Amino acid sequence: MLSWSGPVGSGGLIIAVQDRVAANSPHSPCWDSVAIEDLVRELAGRDSNSTEFRDCSKELAKRAFSPEPGAALRATSAIFSRLVEPWGDQFSRVGCAKYVSFFTEALYAEGSPVAKGLERLGYENSQALRDRYVAVSRRARADEYLPKSFTKIVVLSRVTLGADLAITRHILHAAREAFPQAEIEFAGPAKNADLIVRGLPFRHLDIGYDRHALLGDRLKSWLGLRSRIAATTRGRSDGESLVIDPDSRLTQLGLLPVTADRHYLFFESRTWGGNGKQALGTLAADWGRRQWGEIARNCPAQPPPHNRVRKPAGGPLAAVSFGTGGRDSKRLGDRFEDGLLDLLLRKGFRIALDYGFGPEEERLTDARAGNFRGTVGRLPGSLGGSDGPAALMTWKGSLSGFGDWIACADLYVGYDSAAAHLAAALGTPLIEVFSGAPSAKFVHRWTPCGSAPVRVVPAAASDAPAAVLARVNAELGALRGG
């Protein structure tokens, strides 16, 4: 912790950090990690309205903008994994306020690549940007329906596949119902578009965003986004174009303006719904009704179209994914996963197992296939071709491709992941094993929404695999009628 005992509000917190910089090598990874840790602890414990919180925000952001790559990487990682994600995962006004206070200071910190651009737009300081955020948040909660004159609507991606499936697709379809005459465009990564707008009457504006990049590089993408939005809405009269922002990382959750505010609508998903237990998909649909009235009331999101592959003969098919999107806290370990595959085998299921994403998930899937007690092959269309009928068939390819098998499956089982939200979107009954959740509210919000039954099995890393498997077995029995 910081070794400082001066009076609150004197700036001594930052002086303590700066004194340690002067007394040590500023390029020492060991020391720099300690300084970052000090700042993270202060930010986690301070009131977001305090001077100390805002000073620490700028100091930590300055390290994230450092020209020294190692320091920038350490600070960026701490910002998102230790602060931004936990604040968002609270789904609370306190967490949202901390995020807004931190990021509005960070955007103007020393070395920020977007500060001058914001100033040119008239947002001269962090307070001006906070005032704008409050204004667009309040507007989206007003009881006034939007006019029906829009001819061009751009819906921003949430960037992650699961969030686009859970939230953005609902907003896309509600907008289509409310504004049938409008050209509607999904602005986001190509792989996301392949999942939620392929074959549907939406255009795609290809926008990339690297969630693993340094903070400065992530912010720079905003400038390109503004330019692309301006180009795609050019030629429209005032009041004819609208940008819908579903709490997108492209705008750093609504903080970075991408168009004139009169052409912008913001769905702040972290506090919408208050303390209720609704899922984000339900809340997104509710928000659409609030904006567009009764016309969007009966507008369930249409399932993404997928090529209907032929289900393998030999009993019911269970699609399974042990992917976690890089969040290891969601995993329950080898014994549980081997036990789940064995349970499905004993219940008479053929199993389609997704390899997930990245070398580590591939390694774990190879281990599951190696430990499996039945025959193992590959799904047709998978890399490497088909090895013919087997009790366990693996898929190594895109999530969109695996969606073809989820669509024809009798059941989906997996952790909280994009694949689970895809199963719900496709109307496949599913059992989601929810481990590593920071709160019950987090589980409620990220429960998949779909037309078929969704069963959630809460779990913790400390739970015995046999106990979790027993709960899965009970839910499986309920789905199958006994």
C-alpha cells in the first residue's frame, strides 16, 4: 500500500506515487507493478466523487498511455481486469458511477490519444463529458417514443459474441419492427455479424476492436468509428439517421460520442432493470418497447439462420462446449467435464463437442476426447473431415459453423459463454453451468433468453464435481420429463 498519511484531499496520494517514481527506476517492472497495485487499491476503495479517486484515475491512465510497452501493458491489464470488469459485473449504480468517473478522467489523462479530439467536439474536460453522459442516459429513459421517420439506423456491436447474441440482436429486430422503412446496419466485427445478421435483412459495417490491445490503441479506434459512421449516414436529412449504442465497448460504454447526440440513443444496460432478476435479453426488449412503443411489444428476436445439417442417427444429440471466453474462473475442471460427457453417454446421447477458441481450449478438448469412454470421431464439415459415426464427435471450426449442429441438437450443455447464448437464440433447450459468477444478479443478467427451456445450474470452484453433476442430472431429467 502507499506509505502516506497526509490529509485527505491534499493530493498526497499522488505525491506518494510520484516520490516513489523519483526514488526508483521508472522502467523497473517490479516497482511499476507495485505502483499500479497501489493505485488500483485506492480506486477500488475510494468514493467515485472524491478528488482522490479522480487523481488516481488520471495517474493510472497515464501509465496505460506510457511509451514503455511493458508499463502500458501492466496498467491496461489492471484497468480492465481489476477495475472495469468488476464494476460492470456489479450491475449497480455504484459500479456504473465508478466506471464513468474513472474513464472520463482517463480520457483526458497525460498521453491520451483522444483528448484533443474530444476538445475539438466541445468537450473541454472530464466534467463536460460526464454531463453529456448523464444527458444521453436520461434521454433514453424518457417516456417519449422516437419519431418514425428514420431511414438509416446503425446499431453498434457489443464486441463480444455472447453480448451481441444476448443483447444487440434483440435491439436490431426491435428496430426493424419499429422502423420497417429504414436501412438498418450492424456496426461490428465480421465474426459477430456472421452469427447475428447473416441471411437477415440487415447490412454490415465492418468495425474491428481489439479487446486485448493497449488502452491507447483501443481508444484510437474511436476516431475511425466516427469517420465510418459519418460516411454511412452521409446524405441523410436531419432526423433521418440514428445510431443506437447498447453499452458498446466501441464507445467505451457510451462515453465517446460517435455522432450528434440528437441522432444517438444509448441503452445503459448496467443499471437498467434495477434490482430485478430479468436477463439482459429481456431488458433489451423492454428498453426497445420503452423507446418505440407498442409496435415493438411482440417482437422476439428472430433466431439467426443456420444451415440445417442432418442430425447423426443413433439417438438424441447433445451439443457441448467447454469454452469460457478466456475466463478460467468459469471452468470447473477436468473431472467435472469428463463426468459430464460420461453422464450424457449413459443417458443415451450422441455428443457434438466444440473445440472452443485458442490453443489452451483445444488442448483441454483433446484431453476430454482422450479420456472419453466411448468412440470418438469428427463432425462432417470439421477440419480434417469426418471419421464416420461415433458417440463423441468433435468440431474444430467457427462458432457459427458449430451453430449448425446446435440448431439440430436436442440439447445444449456448457458454461456461461457465447455458445450458450447461441443455443438460446436458436431455440435449443439448454443447461448452463454457471461458475465463477461474482453475484446472483450477474447470473440473472447473463442467463440466456430463448424460446426453448433454459436451465441454469449455479456452481462454484469449491463444489465437488459429483455434486454439480447431480444437479445437472436433475435438470436433464426435468427437461426430458422425468
